[in-house]
Amino acid sequence: MSEARRIAIGENAQVSIIIPTYNESNNIIRILKSIGENLPKNVIAEAIVVDDNSPDSTGKIVDDYLKNVKKIAGYTMNIIHRTSKNGLSSAILSGVQRAKGDTIVVMDSDFSHPPQIIPKMIESLKKYQCDLVIASRYIRGGKINGWTLKRKLMSKIATLIAKKGLGVKTNDPMSGFFAFKKNILKGINFDAIGYKILLEILVKKSEIAVKEIPYTFENRRFGSSKLDRTIVTDYFKSVWKLYKFGKPKEKEEKRNSVRFLSKASRFYTVGLSGFGINYFISLLFSGGISDLWYLHATIIGIVVSITTNFLLNKTWTFGDRDFSTKKTFKQYGKFVTFSSLGALVQLAMVFYLVDEYQLSYPVSLGLAVLTAAFGNYILNKKFTFKEKVWG
Ligand code: GDD
Ligand code: MN
């Protein structure tokens, strides 16, 4: 045993390793031992098992074990018993609350996360002067062993959603294996639904310095995964919440004129995209994926592009994320009405200008298109999305 280790006994931990368990009777003692064996020699560490009253008596097994061995030089072990299965994220937070260390490591109990790389994770926090080190499967040198194609695909899709949808830069934001300085959690208001505590940290504290190091994820040998359909729905719920979380800030403090114009430019960008979608979908249905009569294909193109226009304007242009069914349909109805109205106004105006005012067709058309487009924006802004016209 090294000198540092011996001195450490009885002192407060520097590193707290949090290990949530639910039905891990065949893993938990072995992982506790393995963590102890793999800890870097110069740190004082504690393991905190957070068990949710596992029916397979994981909690009892740990209690019994701790009666005999509670402390190995510089390494203490504890357990938190919670009364019922409350989810992985919230288990981790319970562990953090109890943690004495200023560095926290979070890992699974089923040997998917190799304890061998814990020292490297802790070192990396210092070496790269970062706040969060993620053990990553999706960077060079990282790997997954033993997963079905379906599970791999699910993981990839979830990762893609996090990166594209939430703008997360990390390559493996779904990782369950990470180390961080406890103080980065200050000020975060956690929703803690499902599994995705790391993602929540990444989104809510986007300013922290993050480093990823590669590892190989080994599928568990004993017990079974707790990732079920609820966890997947929970994932979508939390992505949605995190998505909304990112938005409201940028709205404030801008001048009305800036807001009016930037929304207008988004509105017309959406309009342009509508042309593209309309064209593409119509072609697609008149030969691409099915061979509809070209007029039917055109109708489909129109309906689809009006719908995408509506959805993009709702979420992107006007930042309205309330999708309650009744409200959404009402808005959709208005949007369609104003679009058709715009077309009628345009037609009427062209006729009037050419016929009554003897203006040339190109000039008349230009004026009519501008009027219709402008009216469309104003009407939808005011009546469909219930905003002030100016602002
Ligand atoms: N206390 C508690 N409560 N622990 C739980 C709960 C819970 O509700 N649900 C799961 N756990 C524990 C398990 O006992 C295990 O130690 C760890 O959390 C991970 O659960 P698994 O069921 O083994 O998850 P997985 O292997 O399918 O998923 C792993 O890989 C994912 C990456 O795709 C986890 O590391 C995920 O966090 C990770 O996102
Ligand atoms: Mn697992």
C-alpha cells in the first residue's frame, strides 16, 4: 500500500463514485471490489451504491458485505436505500447529495463500464483542466461489444437527436459513465426523468469544459437491462423539455424592429422552403415512390408543403411549442385560410391593376405578390400565433 493511501484512512473522500443499482445481486459486490482495486493510489475515494429496494435483495447483499468490509485503505463504501424504483437519473442525484467528494464519478454496476479507466477519467479532469470527463463509445478508440443491432441503432438515433436537436457538441451525450467536479451542478434545476442525467447537464450547463476519452462498452453478463419502453418515452419527454429550456433566453432584450424583421425573414424562408417541398413531394408521388395521376400528386405536394410551412412557422418563426391538439388544429385552420386568402387577394389584385389601372403585368404581379406575402405574415402573426404585430 502506498504512503498516500495509508494517510488517507479516515479522512474525507476526494472522489465519490456513484453506482445506482436495481436488481444487480450478481454484479454489485464484484464491481465494488473491482473499483477498489482499480482506484488510483493517490486518491481518497468513496463508493456510494444507490439501491431502489431491489426485489432480488441487492441492497441486503451490500448491507451484509459492508458489515465485514466497510473500508479498504483510502476507499470507503456506503449504500443509500431508497424505497422504490425511482429512475436512474434521480438515483444518481440522490448519490450526489450524499457525496463527500468534490469529484464525482458516475457508473453502472454491471461491468459495462470498466473500472480500469476510472484513474484516467480522474486524471483527465486535471490534465485537460476541464469540468466534465465523459467515457465515450463514439470517439476514435471507443467501441460497443455485445449489443444487438436494434440497441445500437436506438443509441445512435438518440445520440443524433441530442446532437442535432439540442445542439450538443459531445460525441456520446448518452453515456452513463462520466466524471465531473461537483460544483458544476450548482444552479441546475434538474427534471431528472429517465436515464439522461448527463444530457441534462450538457444542455443546462453548456459553458463547461468537456473532454471525452474512449472506452469499450461491454454488454452485461449477469442480470438484465432496465431500459424499457418507458425509458424511451421518457427520453423524448426530456429532449422536449431541454429543447424548450434552450429557447426563451434569446427572445428578450431585442428591439421590436429587430424582432419584427427577423421573424419576417424566418417566415419567408419557410415560405421558400415550401416551394421546394411542394415541388419535390409532387415529383415523388408522380413517379418517385408511387405513380399517382399528376394532379393528385400536385394536391399532395400542396397539402404537405402547407403543413410543413405551418409547423416550421409555429416552432421556428414564432417559437410556439404548445402542441395541445385543439389549439394546434385551430391555428392550422387559420393558417390554411390565410394562405388561400393570400392567393385570392393576389389574383384579384393582378386583375384590378392590369384592367383598371392599366399597369403592365410584371409590375402588377410584383405588387400583388408583395401585398399577399406581407398580408400573410401580418395576419398569421396577429391572428394565428396571437402576437403583437410590431415586435
Ligand atoms: N437505483 C436505480 N434505480 N438504479 C437503476 C435504475 C433505477 O430506477 N434503473 C437502472 N439502474 C441501474 C442499473 O442497475 C445499472 O447499474 C445502471 O443503472 C444502468 O442500467 P442498465 O439497465 O444496465 O442500463 P443499460 O446497460 O441498458 O444502459 C446503459 O448504457 C446506456 C448507453 O446507451 C446505461 O449506462 C445508460 O445510462 C446509458 O445511457
Ligand atoms: Mn447495463
